[in-house]
Amino acid sequence: MLAIELRNITKHFGTLKANDDVSLAVTEGTIHALVGENGAGKSTLMNILYGMYQPDAGSISLRGERVALRSPAQAIAHQIGMVHQHFMLIPPLTVAENVILGSEPTTALRMIDRTAANKAIKDLSERFRLPIDPRATVRSLSVGLQQRVEILKLLYRSANILILDEPTPVLTPQEIEDFFETLRQMKNQGKTVILISHKLSEVMSVSDEVTVMRHGRVVRSTATSVTTALELSHLMVGKDILSDSVRTIVPAAPALLEVEHLTLLRDRNTPALRDVSFSVRRGEIFGIAGVEGNGQAELAQVLAGLRAPNAGRMTLGAVLLDESTLSAHIPDDRMRQAIILDFSISENLVLGRQGERRFYSSWHVHERAIRAHAEELISEYDIRLSSKEQRIRELSGGNQQKAVIARELSKGASFIIANQPTRGLDIGAIDFVHGTLMSERNKGRAILLISSDLGELLKLSDRIAVMYGGEIVAVVQAASTSERELGRYMTGSKKVPA
């Protein structure tokens, strides 16, 4: 029996057609994956199913009955729940208070019945193998446990259809395994799960059926067992994706970057970095793994000269590393730290270099040189746009990231900081970024790669350091480790550095 049938759904946002005559059928009691590049229309379609958007055309049927879902409240009433990429929890409240919020059980005196709430949550957590203390405050929980709270919120409201939007990027490998076991347990108890994901290995591992979307349309729906990750990636982008970048053997070289006993205190004198030491050689990608919030962002800021450490020493070659050192920095938040949205592409591609004699002299801006520089980078990095004078806010996220990478690498710096360089990108843009970083490594650049994607780190890195609580707890050779081993160090286990 079909749990969900969407027929001929069309949705416009101004002149953009986000969903174009989309039909989707989801079998009851299955895990159905929805994949596609950014902008393919996946989230729009699921937001329509959850009642957040109204379709311009088309219909929705649940278990054979046609319904109108004009709000999330109506979707919840029809036993549909959705967990968004960014959790919607209130940190100071307990697990129980977050779960029951808006649907509180009450006593005869109309007081909140906390005993009943705690028991209901305990029963649900045991039934679906989601162990958690109902009395714990959400702010004290790991990201993986917070995700459990979001799922319990849906189960508490009797959701039979659960929509999960990119649920795994913030989880450790062990948490992902536990999470997938939870999904299988829910499926076995008759729940229907729709999983939006860009990680095809996970899609192949856990889903029963998969639907691929491209340019707002469905290009294929199939049983997962009769397809492959390679075929799905081709369907998503319309061409083959290189599964591996070419890694050349770079002769062993002395360390270019030396970091010694680096310490950084936060505003309240709590340590963000604790006695951090490591080195990066020319022709090496040195990966940094860790659950977000363990000092990776602060490390990138210090190395880029954006923050001054409280103690420690950093050298690049024979020169002390500080804010005056030339390095390429690809930050983790391009919107806030890398681009000016209302500037043109040309202007963004010269940011940080506008004072060079090539582009500016004697109070005169050399606009022709700036345009020529932009044309060269646009061509080399395949930045898709309608005009080099177009505002960068009008580009897709992938093309904005290409512009940031093009600008930073055009500096010719020997040291590159790449902090979450593929976050939020689709499979085609990720492949481009991976190839670009590998090419720079093969040219002899020293690259520090910070990523929450362990598969990305294992693919690109030569060595990987794991950070926990602001310190490096392990350094391993990428070729001889695994996601599971890295995940163990991400929880605080220590290993003598390689």
C-alpha cells in the first residue's frame, strides 16, 4: 500500500520553477531516499508534504485518501513529522520539556503532568531503541542525542511518516550506525521514512527505494537493490562523476608549516585550543577531524591570522606566521567570511588583492585589469554565470564556492587552509573541489583540510589529526585508518601521534 502519493506537483518562486510536474509514490513501511543536487527541488517537495508550502498545482494523497495540507499543524494531524537540518530545540529545557512542548499532558488540576511525560518518553525511547534521560537538559547533550530528541518529538505526536532532511553530517560514524538501526527499527514497526541525503553510500546502505530529482523534476524512482551509487550520481548531475582524483607521489619534504604548543582562550578564559602541536609538509593534505565545536574553527582562524593565540608559535618556512603572512583561506561560512553578496563577481574575485599595483595605483582603480583577472578565473574554474558583472548573491552555492576557491588559490600561496570546503555543496561541486585540492597538493602546496565529512578526509588526506576538547588526541595515516577508528578518537580516546 502507498503511504504517500504526490501527483503532478508544481511550485514556483517568482520566475523559478522549483518543482515541475513532480510525481512521487512512497510505499508504506519503507525507507525511501530522495537525492539530487542542490536546487533539484527535494526540500521544496518535502516542505509541501509537511504543509510549509502550498503547491501551485497537483495533489497529495495519504494511504489512498486525497488531503489538503495547508500548514505543519495539519500535516502533524495527518501523522506527518519532519526533522530539519538545523534542530529546533530549546537548549535550557529538559528532553521531556522539549518533546511535550505544545502537547503537554496535564493533571486533574490542569498542571503539567511531568511524571506522565517522563514515562511516555521513556516508553517511546525503549520501544524504538532511542535511549535517553528525559530529565537531562538539551544543552548538555551531544549532537547525536539531540537528534534523538527531535525524532522522539515526532513519535510522541504519533507520526507515522517521518521526513529527515540531511540527518547525518553532524554525527560520528558510531552515531550514524546507531541512527540507521533506529530507522530500521521504525520501519519494522510500520513507520514510513523519507530520507533526504547527498551521501550515496548511506542511501545504498539503509534505503529500500530511491528517487532521483534533477532541475525540479523526477528523473527516476527505483528499488535501491537494483541500482548503484555510480548510476545514481550520473542521474543526479547528468554526467559521470570522477570517483577518485589522481593522487601523484610527491617526494618526502620537510615541514612547511610548524605549529608548536598553540593555546587560545575564549572570552571567559575557557580554552578553545589546548597546547596544539603539529606540522604540515609540502605536497601534503593534513586533515583535521572532530565533532564540530572542538576547536577546529578557532584553529583555522588563528592560522589565517584572524585571531591571535594566547601562547604558542607558528612558522611557515622560516617566517613566523601572523596576519601579514600570505596564505589561501577558504573559510567555513562563505556568506559571512568570504564574499560580499552585493558586489559583482569581478569585485569578489579581487577581494584582498585590490591594493596590488596590478589592480590599483595612484588613487586609480584599473578596472580593465580586474575584469581580465575575473575572466581568467571564471574560465579556469568553470564558474557558471550570466555576466561577470552579475552580483555574486545571484549565483548558486556551488558557483559561489568556486569563486572563493578561485580567488584564494590565485594568490599562489604555498599554504592553503580549507575549512569545510564542500559544506552545503552538491555532488558535482564537491567533485570539482576535491579535484582542485588534489591538484594543488600535487603541485607541492601544503594544505590543512578541516572537514566534518570523514569520507572526504579519508579520500583526500595523507595524514589526519583528530581534535577533541580543543586538543589533538590522535594523528593517523589516512591510508591505514577507517571512519570507525576516527569516530572512536572523536569521542576522546587518545593515540600516540604518527
